[in-house]
Amino acid sequence: MPHTIIKKILQAPVYDVAVETPVSRATQLSERTGNDIILKREDLQPVFSFKIRGAYNKIIQLSEEERAKGVIAASAGNHAQGVALAAKKLGIKATIVMPATTPDVKVNAVRARGAEVVLAGDAFDAAFAKSQEIMAQTGQVFVHPFDDIDTIAGQGTIGMELLRQIEGDIDAVFIPVGGGGLIAGVSAYIKYLRPDIKVIGVEPTDAACLKIALDTGMPTRLSTVGIFAEGVAVAEIGKNTFEIAKDCVDEVITVNTDEMCAAIKDIYDDTRSITEPAGACALAGLKKYIEREGAKGQRLVAINSGANVNFDRLRHVSERAELGEKREAIIAVRIPEEPGSFKDFCQALVGRAITEFNYRYSDEKEAVIFVGVALGGSPHSREELLQDLKDYEIVDLTDDETAKVHVRHMIGGHLRSDKGELLYSFEFPERPGALLKFLNTLGGQWNISMFHYRNHGDAYGRVLVGLQAVGEETDVTRYLDELGYPYQDENDNPACKLFFR
């Protein structure tokens, strides 16, 4: 396959619609880390992502008979826009099936490029199933978002550009991974011409389908997939993409939400451009590689794959960026409930700034406070903070997702009822009426004693719920399983125990 894919990459006529995107040096990040860090700017494509390359290269290969039938695709965003623009350029009818949870900004962008949009289901799987149903009825040609040789070859033109644009040695190239089309095409080209260059895939920790495939030796479906970086939120690597990646990818690094948010900020600081979480995924992995290896003086390239981000998600990104950069810690602290105790605590911080302080009176003897503290940014800053506060009873919540998503935005307080409560966190499809439906469905069984919901611009809403159902745990879990929403038992979560128990 390598020789075949290289020939297809060299022959791919992607520049009919795509542009040769520039590479730019991340000056501030390079100086901060002591390495030469370069960004490949696929966020500057006409559809603000690399997907136009593969979509066009696939569609232009179709016969006249196939073009007459039109094309169909299932996508929540970047691939949809790529297919729509490619089809418009070639005068072909395009139908795009998108989840009903897709933000209007993306739906409208696809329609503006001349495609017919069909909304179906709450997630990609339902949209894909609907696309197959329509395809069977109409005979339209399905344009796969990643697991197609022509699509892979189109994405591989990025590797061709990289090696031409960057003079001299390159130590490693970092590539975001969803279904694998991008990393398969780029890694095949790089390893064919420059096998000395490391090719490193980067995936979200909760959507690492290539990592599990490499570990098991075959494509393996993840039971759940995190949706923060929806552009790479894929449950199973493609068969064709895996066959290439297993021979051409040196390793996979996984990154969390906070690390991607920090990378978004890094890209903004160096380019004044805002990227989507999936677009910043590769840079987050690059930074993790530098920290792990203690790398200095290396030339490292990250592919910024796209910039299709909803504006209302930026609030969430900015909240998490400092945590991802290790410049903030979140802790719970017990202090005496007496005048001057908070002042004494601040003095113990040894000049560190408090970024957040949440408190509610609950006991005459002691108070539990939720505190954000600015750190210096070194790998050991958090440990030094905890050591400085060794005289206090501290719970480190910096890595606690429930604390960061819910507890920090709630004033806290303990339930004054002999009924008690059970705590659960949920995800539900984020679309008009979904929250009301969730409340109606859940609230008919048990009294809701606590509820926190905050829109982050995701396809799924996230809530923390208290139910007065102590003693009925078996009935509750049976009901929640039947309800069908992904949920997590939070009764033993340390932040919840401190602030709500």
C-alpha cells in the first residue's frame, strides 16, 4: 500500500479548492520551551480545516455516472463543510446528514455552501445510520470522512507540503487523530521520504481509538467517547487508516481537556488565531512530549487541523487553560470558623495570588473553602504549594472533573433534611427542549434536591443532580440505566463530599 498511497498523494488535485497553508513559528512557545516549534496552519483553509483536501480528492475521482447521482456524507462539522464545498465546486448535488445536536453555526455553514442538510439523531452513529438509509434509496455515493484511500491521499498532501516548506532537520511531527485519515496520509508520505522523522499521533485521553488499536493489534471500538474535541471524537479507528498507521506511526500521546485548552491559548498567544480543541490537540501532545523527554533544541512540528469552534465554548476554554498550563491549582481547605482564619490562610500561601474563592457557612467550628491558587508553571509548583500548606487539611481537586465542571460554580451547602440525597452527574443531548425533557423524565420519580447545569457549547449538556432517594439506590440505578443518559455516581466524589454532604 505505501507505494500506491504515495502515488495518489502526488497526483491529488486538491489545489483546485484547497490552498497550500503556511507554516509559522510559535515564537513565544519556542522561547519558553527551548525548542523550535512550528505550526502547520490548516486552520487557514477556505473551510477552516484540512478536511477539504480529502473530500475533494475523493469526489473528483468519481465517474460521470456517480457524479450524476450525487454524494452523501455523515458529519457534525468539518468533513460536512469539506464535502459541501467540493461538491459545489464540481457541480454535484450533496446531502449531508448531521446530528440534531449540531450547533447552528455549522449547519448554516454547510447550507451556505449549497448542500442539503438532514438532521437525524443525537450523535454521529445515528446520523451515519440515516445517511446509509438515504444512500440505499437514492443511490448517492457515500463520502467517508476518513477510511477511504482517496480521502487519505488528499490529507497526505499536507505531509508533502511540510517537507517542502521546512528546510533542514525535523525531529518530530505531531498529528491529531480521530478516525485516522490525516495521520495515515501524512505519516505515509513522511516515512517514505524521511523515515528518520518521528511521527507522533495525539488523541484525547477519552477518545484514544488509535492507541487502543496499536495496543491490541487491531481496530477496537471504544465503549464511550469524550466529546470535548468533537473533531477527533471517534470510537474506532478506520481499517485502512490503521493498516497504514501501524507501520508509519512511532507512538501515540494522549492529552486531557485542560491540556488542549492550554494549547488553544498558546496558539492564540503566538498567532492571534483561535483554534478548535481538535485543532490544538497536536500542540498539546507536543508540549507533553517536551516535558516527558526534557527536550531542548529540537525542531518540532504540530498540525493545527482546524478552527471551527463555537464562540460560546471559549468561556470554558479560558477557564481550563490555566489548569492545563499548570499555572493554577484548585484545592479544598478546612479552616477554623473564626475571625482572621482566612487572613492566616492567605499568609500561608507565601505570596501566591488567589484566583478564586468560594465559601458558604455550614458549621460553627470549621469552614470548608474552595480555592483557586496561581502557580509558577513549573512541573513541581503544585507539590510546592501543598507542602507550604501542610499545616492545613487539604484536598487537591485540580484533576477532579466534577469539581471543575460543577462544584466551582456552586455556592455549596449541606442538605437540611432527614431524607438525605444521592448525587449523579449526567450527559444529555444539547438541543432545544432537551433540558426540559431531561427534568421532566427524571423529576417524576424522586424529588430533585440539587441541580447544576451550565451550557458550554458542546453537543452534550452536563448536569450534577441530587435525588432524595437514600435507601432506594438499586431502584435509582435501574431507572437511570433505563433512562438511557450516560451517568456517573458522584456519591464518593471528594469535592461533593466536602461541599454538599
